[in-house]
Amino acid sequence: MIRVLLADDQALVRGGFQMILASQPDIEVVGEAEDGRQAIDLTNRLMPDVILMDVRMPVLDGLEATRRLVELGTSARILILTTFDLDEYVYAAIRAGASGFLLKDARPSQLVDAIRVIADGEALLAPAVTKRLLDRFAETLPTPEERAPALATLTERERDVLELVASGLSNSEIAERLFLGETTVKTHVSSLLRKLGLRDRVQAVVLAYEAGLVRPAAGS
């Protein structure tokens, strides 16, 4: 059973999520938070597997709540929900350790799938905004003198996989591109995350951009 905490300052939104998730046999909503501070308190008490975190909330916003939860070493995966598809706060939350990003206008089935993906240890960015989001903010990052030293620990194949992950490709798409089995790709992803000391593939995307391994497309 996937234990989910809802963090949103709008009761109607929380109620809508509750109704969607209540029909799923493998998902249980264990609590609701009205602001970021309450989300932190309830996470410590209820130990959810996934937190649906709104970005803009009173008292403590979703960005700061995400940062604090990650610093506290929470095992919960955080899925950022927002109405804004190009919001600097969303990108900052992902850098702080959130495992996914989804727009609030996503279909109910997409929300359910996203929770399952996050709970399974994968990471998710809304396909419609992944590249635009990363391209926009990668352009503001400083260009390092050299790429992250940790990248030197990767095999050539792991670097290939990392570049394709950073380009927004799924495991199945990477498998097709590199003529590998999907299970083999998943093994490579797990290995490179371990070597780089990263929580999930979202952080791998950010590192690849920050290290200059992948750069924004011209004209994006």
C-alpha cells in the first residue's frame, strides 16, 4: 500500500485528490496538510511514502518545506504539484530534492501513475514541460571550469545513459536508442545514481546540466 500525504492550502483541491486516490486499491491518503510547516510535522508523524506538495502555500511554502524535509533525511518521495509550468520555484524544489513535478491540470490517471512511479523509486517530470523547464533554467547556471569530478567514475555506457536521461528520455526510449534491454538500462541508471550519490533521476538531470554534460538546445 502506498501511503500518501496531501499538502495544499485549498481544501477543495485536497478533496479532489482524495476522491481520485480513494478509488485506488494500492493507494491510501494518510493525512492532509494546509501549509508547508504542517506538511513537515505530519511527515514526521505519519511517515508517508509520497507527498503531493503544492508550491505556493502560506506559513511555509512547498519549496522550503521540500528543502527542509530532504535535509531531515525523509524517506518520503515528494511530488511537486503546481498550476505554473515554468516556475523558478518548481525548479528550485527539484534541485532541493523533490522526485517529481506534475501540473495540476493533469488527468486523474496521470496523477495516479505519477504516484506509483515516484513510490517505486523512479522520478517524474511532466513530459510537456520537462525540456522547456530545464532548458530555461540551465541557461542561468554558471558554466563550470570542468565537469563534476564524480562523472569520471562513470563508465562510458553510464555516461551515455546519463546524457539520454538528461534529455528527457524514458528507460524504454533509452533502451531503443542504445539497443539495450530495458532492464539493463534500469541497472545502468541505478548504478550511476549510486556512484554520483543522487536520490533519483531528476537530480541526475540537474547534475548533468550543471556539469555541462548536457546544454540547452539553441533557440529554446
